[in-house]
Amino acid sequence: LDGRADVRLGQESIDQEFMVSQDSALLLNTMMGWPMVPSADLYAGGPAYPLSSPGVRLRVRPNDSITLLGGVFDDNPPGGPFNDDSQLRDGEASGTRFNLNTGALWIGEVQYAANQSPNEDCGNVMCGLPGTYKLGAWYDTASFPDQRFDTAGLSLANPASNGVAQGHRGNFSIYGVVDQMVWREARGPRSVGVFARIMGAPSDRNLIDVSLNAGVNVKGLLPGRANDTFGIGYDWAHVSDRASDLDRDQAFFTGMAYPIRSSEHVIEVTYQYQAAPWWQIQPDFQYVINPGGGIQNPNNTSQRVGDEAVFGLRTTITF
């Protein structure tokens, strides 16, 4: 149809095309690439890097502003039970296992791209600034374990529990993504862009029911450094009420202090320095508040794991 539609068929990682925020790619925290909702709530984190699954994807562009994406993929790249460690499966990471026995992951997304060929002479600072808006959803046909109750309706923390989580048929999430430039220097390289991505999922069968990524990128922040980019980002992941209730049950049945998981916050600051046309150096700092939403400290089971500071450096050479 004159380039208006195309199909991909094969072994794919859906994070290359779905749920993508272009501006968040500057930051290094894993949630900026693949959000926390699918990471925690899909089998093995879903078909996303470094895993992939057989599937088919259709893309249709009815006009230059609107793109429609849809696809269906195997939902469990390495196979195995829900809570299994995906990195320890798949024939010792041979990458050749094609699991088709768990469920199908259906996903659809509509994208709207505004002002992709802006008029730089527009007097209004908001006029002609490019932006991309995405709205999508996924549905997984597999069975997912309840976060609190067993098959008999007892809390999994109850000593009388059979230890087998109640199953729920199907799982889903709805999400939105925004990448928007909010300021650009007239006939100059400097600009400011903002991004946000929010996702929600049912509480009963998911560890994380809401996750959020947001941030600001500033290109050319320092004088004479037009090709450098400064970024600051924020990640938030909310532990579902059902999972928090299981922690309360644990405290009740043991009669001991037990941390109740709530939410995790991450603040990240980074600076991408263009040392040469072919070389980028990027120092990065992250501060994690309430890691894991408040997971138990193995060295002191009545307390949570403490906050964490992370320092890193990424360098990219292009040749």
C-alpha cells in the first residue's frame, strides 16, 4: 500500500517497537527502557531484551501522523513456571527454545506524531515543537498466580495453606507514553524535552499494579557544548495492595515484625558528554528509595533493605 503497511514475522523482542519512549533512552535505569509493570508481571519479564519470542507484528500508517501497531507473541520466552529465573533456563541460555505452551501475548498501540517537520520561524515558543503520543494495551491469555491467596482461599502466609497460589486466567495492562519538546532555541541547537510513561495492571494477580517513568532532557545545557545532553529522570513502582496484604498476613501469622511493601522510587541524573564525533562519555547517578518497595533485609528480617546510591559510567564508540 505504497509503504503504508508492513508485517514482521519471526523471533522478536517487543521492546524495540512497543511502549517505547525515545527521550527516556538517554537514562540508564532499566525501567527507562522496559517498564516495571511488564518486567514484574509477565512470565520472565516478557519478550524483551535479552529475551525474545516467536510472533507476528502488523504496522499500518494511514497518514504521516498516525501509526497503528498490533501483534501477538509467545508470552514466556524461556518456558518454565511464573517465578522461575529466566536466565537459568533455555538450555543454558542457548537462545534456541521456542516455548508455545504457556499463553499468547496480544498487544496493540496507536501513535500520534505531531509537528515532525516544524516551522522554526514560528513566533510562539510552543508552536511547531515535535511530540509523540502513544496509547496501548496488552492482554496475556496465560494463567497468573494470585498475590495473596492459595487455591483453597487461604492466605499463602497461613500455616494451613497448601502453598499453591490461586490461578487467574488472563492478565492485562493499559499504558500511555508522551515525548514532547517544550522549548527550542531559535535557529540554534539547544532544546528541552519532557517525557512520561504510565502503566496500570490488576492488583490481584500482579506484584506491581502501577509504574511511572518521567523526566527532562536538556540539549546544550552548558555554553559551547551544543551536542551534550543533560537528563534527570524519576521512576515509581507501586506494589499491589494484594501483595502488601500478604506481608500483613505474614506479620499476623508469625507474630513478628515484618516489613510491608509499598512502592519504590528512583531518581536519576546523567550527563552525556560528546567527547568526539565518534565518542560519548556518560557519567550517571541513581538513588533508589525503598528498594523493591520495601523488601525484607535478609540480615535483619524485621527491617527493610536500606536506600541505595548507584554511580556508573557508560561510554559509546561509533565506527
